Amino acid sequence: MATIFTKIANGEIPSWKVAETEDFYAFLDIAPLTKGHVLCIPRKVENDYIFNLDEQTYMGLCAFARKVAKALEKAVPCKRVGVAVLGMEVPHTHIHLVPLNCEADMDFRKPKLQLPPEEMAEVAQAIYNEFIKL
């Protein structure tokens, strides 16, 4: 059975897409730590632990996430983009990219933001626009 993230990458569940390739997909987290919080996933591999990915998928995912992070820092004002790999909630490898202005922005225990759909769409489009320039 496909994971929720596979269904998102396949377009079966709506998402705020920020970037995609044939092998990878990036979208806004629906419960973001900060405005612009992105998840990057492999499309074809539903492995739940990043270090169990085959080397080609692992290296490709990291390169894709780097490019998304570069687009993210151009689209969303921040001091830097933080990276986290937890993988405890969804059994599909994913990399969190979080715009940071301080270390506390990366605290996964804090209450999540609830941004209106219009703002999510605007942020997703801004990141996408920067991604396609790279």
C-alpha cells in the first residue's frame, strides 16, 4: 500500500508543490515549524529510513534537497535553511528543510504554524519560481 507521501507525489492527494524531478518531489509541510518549511522525498522508494536507501537514491535526494534549499533561501527571508531527517511519523524517507532565523525555529516540539491556504500557495509558488531558475 502506498504511503501518504507517495500519494502526494503522484497527485492523488493535493499538496503545495515547490519542486520536482522525475525521481524526487518537494512540497510545503502542512504543519510547518516556520513559513516555507519544505519536505523533500524520493518518488519511487518508500523506504522509511534514509540510511537504508540505495546509494544512488540517497545521493540524488541530498542533491535535490540542496537545490530546493537554495531556492528556499531566495524565496523566504531567513538566515539559513536548517535540515532534519526524523522519519518517525510517516514511513517514507523525507528531508525537512526549515527556514531559520534562530536555533529555536528548528524545535519540532513547539506548536506548528497554521497558515491560510492563500499564503501557503504564495510561498510554494515563490520557491518553485526560484527552483526553476537554478
